[in-house]
Amino acid sequence: MQRIKVIAPSSTANLGPGFDVFGLAIDAFYDEIQICKTKYNGIKLHVNKINVNSNQNTASVAINNMRKKFDIKEGVEIFLNKGVPIGAGVGSSAASAAAAVVGFNKIFELDLDHLSLIKFAGIGEKASAGTIHYDNVAAAILGGFVIVRSNPLNVTKIKPPINLRICLAMPQIKTEKQKTKIARSVLPSRIKLADSTYNLSNATQMVCGFMNKDIKAIGDSMKDHIVEKAREKLIPGFYDVKYNAIKEGALGVAISGAGPTMIAIADKSSKLDAICRTMKKSFEKHNLKCNTVICKPSRGTIVK
């Protein structure tokens, strides 16, 4: 029986001013998927050896859409080993979808380009977030730093600086099943022109920072007056974590995707352990247990 194994990385989205536009693949965690063809016409999904509802998982939703699009009659069996934490804001649903579409493309020899794979993975994301968005899936598939234009869809990848490091502070906050959908529901329907200009200037500067391999410019651009302002109330200790991390040497701090994880950008030569430690202590002062991880950009989804 033919079987394909694929691993896809965790990711962080937005990085402050780039809501639904910026994504960065990170090597903190990985999802692993094994896909094999079957004789029956359907999809069987096993998540960490447990048989689950295939209609509610980003991997199987994305694959089912591909089967219909290309009129593939053969069934598939999916074995998903979740390594990316669920509901933490580090692209868990995106990793599953990314690994699934890359594996399905390989096993059925569809020879799809990256943009097509990102589109299918984005459809899978709807099962988790309630809307189609491409920042995390694009980063997970391509690796590195990505810039997404949604209409029409276009994705640009920029290779991050080799000395870029990311400190993750992951507070143990109980999150709802539709956490991303809830985090989107608190966003404002209207914004001030001054706030839009502020975010646009920082987003532009961040792109320049990645292009010029300038980690200081990247970190200094992680400022947002729109989305984080609306979401900070969902994360107890937000201001303390941010202030103390920068005081300890972080070059920039932001909410990772929909949260509650927060990310700090730093240079490889920075006191990374100290940054993680102060972020952890800051959350603990607000009665939240917190795990920390030091990671670097990932090269994306890999067929093994």
C-alpha cells in the first residue's frame, strides 16, 4: 500500500501590524501526517491513533475538497500525529491542513503549484476559524516569512535573517473550541485613519526589515493599534509580558495569531533564556501557568 509521510511546522501570524497578511513558519512544533490510498470511496481520519469526525478537521476538509475538485474516486486514510498545540495561536489547524494538501498532492501526482496548495489548505482552515485565511497555511507550506494578498491571492516569501530567534510564551488559558472565531469577533468594524496609517507604516517597515535582514527593524515594527488593542483584554498580563520582555532585551513583542501565546523577536546573541523567563514570570504574576519555547524560522512543509 502506497503511503506518504509529511511534516508541517507551527507558525505565527500577524507579527503585530500584519493582520491576515504576515506569517512566519517556526520550528517550535510539527504535525506529522501519513496518507495512504484505500479502495473504498471516502476519507478515514485518525488523530493520534483516535478515529475522529473527518468533517471537523482541517486536514480532511482540505483533502475532501481536493478529491471533489479533481474527481478522485479512490479513498484515503489519514493518520495525523498532532505535535502543534491546539488553541495556542501557533498555527495548529494550519499545520494539519498544510501537511494534508502537500501529501495528497504527492500521492496522487497532481503536480500543483504552491499557490494552489495554499488555496486548498485555506479552505481547510475554515473548519477551524470559520473563515478562509491564508497567513498561517502559506507560512507552513512555504516556510520563512510570507506576505499574503488575498484578492486575488498572491503570496510572497522572504527568507528571514539567519540569526532571527523567536521566544514563545504560552500561557495556560482555557480557550473555547472556536477560539479563532471568537478572537475575530472582538475586532472593530471601523477603524480610525490614524490607526490605519500607523499600522501601514509599521507593516511596510517590517517587510523592509525582512528584506534587509535587519532584525532590529523587524522587532521595532511589531506595533499594532488595531487588532491587538481589541484582543489584549483576552490575555491577562498582556502589558506586563510585553514591557518586561523588551526590558530584558527583546526587540519586539506581539500576540501570536489569535493568541493567547505571545512572541518576542530577538537576535541569536540576545539573552533568550532571560527573555523567556521574564515573560513566564509576568504571566505567573497574573495567576497563569506558562510554558516557554525558543525557536527559529522553519523551512516549511517537507515530504519524507
